[in-house]
Amino acid sequence: MATPLCRRKFLRSATVLTSSLAFCAASWKRVYGANERLRIASIGTGGKGWSDLTATAASPHVQVVAICDIDESKEHLGRAAEQYPEAVQYTNWKKLLDRQGDFDAVIVSTPDHMHAPISLPAMQLGKHVQCQKPLTHTVHEARQMKLAAKKYNVVTQMGNQIQSHEAYRTAVKLVHDGVIGKVKEVHSWQSGAMGWILADDRPPGSQPIAPSIHWNDWLGVAAERPYLQKIYHPFNWRAWQDFSNGQLGDFGCHILDPVFGALALTAPTSIRAVAPPINREVWTKSSTVSYEFPSTQYTAGPVLKLTWYDGDGNLPSLKALGLSSETKLPSSGSVLLGEKGTLLVPHVAMPSLLPVEQFADFKIPVVASRDHYISWADACRGMDTTTSHFEYAGPLTETILLGTIAIRHPEKSLQWDSEQMKLSGSEGVSALLTKSYRKGWEPSWI
């Protein structure tokens, strides 16, 4: 159990790290017996939070001891409470973290802007963390999450669960086996319409807040703004820069994940976006982002070029990919152009090798899926390892979010120094590596 001294220090400042707090967190680490279960707390229980929670709790070695959501309705906290009646219910995550010694691990499934502010103090308390993608809302936060996971020696996993699907695992192995040779260029896309953009700018006025919703807690670190039904909560927050990272942020950590894994990419050196003019509120409905990465053992030439496309119908041309006009591209996925062939990686479907006639006699060896959620729970118990730990997920997220910065500075060639965390190439661009936080909600940094 937490000592009164540690509890008082945490209450005094949930976001200020002290050596005493770190010492207390270390003292709470547990050694699991054969019949002992991992005690988890879930923050964000609606939408994706519901599937994250239930998929993790499917393990017989997991016990749900606390649930938290700013919405007490039957679609959110109410449903989780019905499913897990013995779990203590919260609407404020800070009060949940005050339990300290009563749980071992946390699932964070909130809008993007609250990922780091919740995950960082959880890790400082020595709690293992599973956090939804994209890992954070800013590049600086992503770097901090990586550093915190290492410092506090906790088990982490980002919620890009398709990484564990046989389709993506198979695609990675094909590249590692050299089936298409070294990769010269990559094109990745998500060409679906962004139905969650309901307005082109912030709507005026306000509406009464539903009794079930704790709006101030939902806003969290973001600046205050009036409540409007369906505009922000529970789903359409994805449209707004204060809460999300747009289409690239929403899908990049999925679609670019097998590319990163296959090519062992780290940090880009340059980023350039082509996108319509953008205001400070809503994300664009279409963009094309070009990255350049240093070469790796799996790439050809001194630089690897990767181009991302998003927006309704925004796909690379078949001619640019060197593919037959009869080739049908999926609505989302990647094409890796290799020295000996091309790998088409649809989003959540098995990869294929092109040209078809060249690989007609090649049987693709399928790599079995693994359970992204239960492997994290087992890793927390010392029985497995995670594959999207923050050491990996942090740099992937940084790359995605550098693209979202470029979208806000279109037609500018930005240069990125990852080691020094310096971004240049357009006036004011470096300010977007981080952001301002509402007074009283500021995270602590490592």
C-alpha cells in the first residue's frame, strides 16, 4: 500500500515529479504469483476504449479494478460498470491515480490531447501503460513518453493493434527476407472521406451540457471552449487541432507501422506537405506529405523517400508506382517499391507481390498473428514482451506528428534534427513541436 507520505506528495502535485515520489513508485512494484492477476485501471471506456478494455480483460490473468470516463452514460462509463461491477468508478482520472497501490497497470483510451498528460504521471507511479494511437498530441510529448517508459522501467504498448495481425507481420517478414530486394521508395495512403469534419471553423454559441458529461474533465489540458452536442464528444473531436492529429494522426500509426518495422526506419530528415490553406481550428480534408529518411539495411540508395496521401480519393497514381493500369489499389495501404519487385500492403488484409506473373510460383509464408492486448498484459506479468513499446512507438509517433506540422506549413521544406529536436524551414514551425497547457493541467517532463 502507498504510505501516507507518498499519498500526500502525489495529492500536492500529480504532475510534479520528486525523488520521493519515484522511490515510492519503485516500492509498489509487484512480483506475481502463479494464481495472481494483473490489476488494471481503464481511463476512457467508450468507443475504442471499450474494445481496448474488453480485449485486455479477456485474459484470465487480468482483473479490472477501476474504470474512468468523463461520460457516465450507458454508452461509456455505464456500460463498463455493468460489465465490471466490482470495479471502482471514476469520472476524474487524477482521482483514479490517487489509488496508487491498488492497481498495477493503466489503459489510456482518450482523445489524443490527453494521452501524455495521463500516461506520464501513471508511469511516474510505476504503472504499466497501454495507450491508444497516436501515442501523443505533440512531438515533444512523444519524446517524453519514450524517456519515461525507460526511466521508470514499465511495460508499455501503443494501441496500433493491427501491428500484431498476420497481414502486417507477414509483410514485414517478406521485406526482411529480401523477397523484393532493397526498397527504393514507399507510398502510403488513407483515401477515405473524413466524415467527422462537421464544420470548417469553430461554431458559435453553446448548448447545455448533458448531465452525464463532465465537460471540464473532457477538455483537460486544452483551453476552455463552450460545449456543443456532437461537435466534439464523443467522436468528432478528430476534426479539431486542439484535440487530435487529423487523418494522418488517426491512421498513420497503423498504415506506416509495417513500413517502419519492415525498413527499420527511425527519424526523417526532411518533411514537406501539399495541402489546402488551414486555419487554427480544423484539420484539412486532404493532404500529401513527403518524407525523406536516412538509408537502412533494407533500403536502396542514400535516402528513402516515403509519401503519404490522405483525403477522399487521394491515392498515388498507378503510373507513379510503376503498376499496370489494371491494378486495383485498396482504399488504404502502402506500396513498397523494391529492386526485385513490389509489395502491396493493404490496410488489414494480406500483402501481395507484384507483378503477379513474376511471383506466380512464390507462396507467401504467413506469419501467425499475436494478441496485441493480452501480450501486453502478459508482459506486465513478466510472461511476454510487447512489440509496440514506447521505445518503438515514440519515434513512429514523432514522424507522424512532424507530418501534421508540415500540413500546417504547406509548401515548406522542413528540416528535422531528431537528436537535437530542432525543426526548421518555416517561421514559427518549431513552436508546433509542443503546445500550451491549461493552467493547473500542465504535465511534468522527464
